[in-house]
Amino acid sequence: MRILIVEDSDSIRSMIRTLMTARGHDVEAVSTGAKGIDAALVRRPDVVLLDLHLPGSFDGFYVCRRLREALPTSSVPIMIISAMDDDATKAKAMEAGATAYYTKPFSPTALLKELESLGV
């Protein structure tokens, strides 16, 4: 399974990468929305784990919309992982095309269960 992580926090990105790699997944991890879009379009992932607050001009909402608009990634599951847990943010993420929304902080076991629920 190919997993793309788009997360600006080095520690969270590293933790998720380590967790997914230990499970035998092929993982690419990037720190900005622009890099996330490029990575997804160059080598289509099976799932995207996407933060909403990203540095630069492409936040997670924009990345999600762009991946939904692009034919190669239009059906790839996108799981938002964000510290923002208000209903308005969750609704905006779902409107942008998110498949699931998961709130930080999270336990590694809970994250794996959430991914399993997406069929990953």
C-alpha cells in the first residue's frame, strides 16, 4: 500500500512514517501542500493523510480540492488529520472532498484502526 503523508510537523510526520513503514507500507512524506500535490500526481498514492494547516499558499483544504479535481487522484481516499475539531472545519474538509476526518492528538493504534476502516 502506498501512503502519502502531507504534514508540516516534523515529529508527527516522522511518527506516522515510522508507524506505516513498520506495517510494510510504501510511504512518502512531505511538509507542504505544494509538495503533496506534486507527489500525488507524480506517483499516485493509495491513501493520503493530510494536515489542514500547512506552510505556504496551499493549505490542506486546497490540496484536498486539487487532488479531487485531478483525474489520477480523484478517487484516492483522503484522510484529514488535524488539531481543529470544530464542526465548521470538519464540514469544510468534507466539502473539499475528504473521505475521513481524524483529530489530533491521536494514538498510533487508533490511527491504524481508522486507516483500516478506509480499507487500507
